Amino acid sequence: MLTTALKINPLLPTMAGALLLLSACDSSTGGGAAGDVDDSPAAIALLAPFTGFYDLQDDWNGQLGDEAFLIIETPGSDVISPASFYDFDDISNCVPITPSRGEVTKEPIKDLIFMDGIFQFNEAELTLSGNTLTIEFNDDADLDNDGSTFDRVSVTATKVGFSQVSDLGDSC
Ligand SMILES: [Ca+2]
């Protein structure tokens, strides 16, 4: 399975390496490793539950049958969780090789979780309830079709038991 993944996705070795590195960091934080910021361990503890693979509802962007996936990685010692957004190609039935990349962080003062850098979700705030992730963002593309691009909308995604990009499907 790994051989196939390496063949279809040249990004995977880098990603696997990064995940290994993050796992290594993860085990050391159990001992209360000091961060640059006093509240780093608390912030990492808030970010950690968001780690995972999320399947967005089929009509997340107002189009039935348009599936997408969001991957949030384990937060690093820099208190940032890298995020990748894969808008599944429902016509060719494949996963784009290059995702939209961003990062998930804790708001400096409040216990809010933000996601930046993924253009589909401008100024996004994330909340998690069980396995359901809610992404609230500025409706720049008028996904709710109310004629306004100045409103906030939200979509939900369900955490799924995937562990690598190749689990999402064949690469385009
Ligand atoms: Ca709107």
C-alpha cells in the first residue's frame, strides 16, 4: 500500500516524515516540555483534539456530490497544526495532487481555534463536537446563495478514520 502511495503522490514521503517528527515531539511534550510562550502546553492541548481527517458534506459548497477533505495535522511545538484541503475531483474521481494549504492556531487571548491560509475558508473559526467539525467563515463565494458575500456561513465535516492522503482515493 505504501509503495502505491509513493508512486501516486510525490508529496507523501515529506508528509510522512513530518508526521513522524511531530509524533516524536508529541511524546516528549508529555513530560511538560517548555515552549517559547507560557501557555503553549495549554494551547497545544486545545489544538490536539482537532487533529484528524475530515470528510466535508457532499454539498459543502452548494453543489450536490462535490466532496472534499480537510486534514489537520498534530500541532507542533510552534503551536501550529498544518492543514491541507483536498477538493475531491468528482468528474475524474480523483484527489488533486496539490491541496490548498493552511494552518490551524489558537487565538492568542481567547480559547478560539482559527484556520488561516485555505482560500475556500476565509477567516475561518473551527469548533469540534465529538467527531463533527464546524467551519465558520466569511462567505466570499456566497455559498448560501443569499446574494451577500459579507455574511458568515458554516459547513460541517465528519472525522473519518483515515491516516494518509492515499486513503482519500487515487491521485489525479
Ligand atoms: Ca452569502
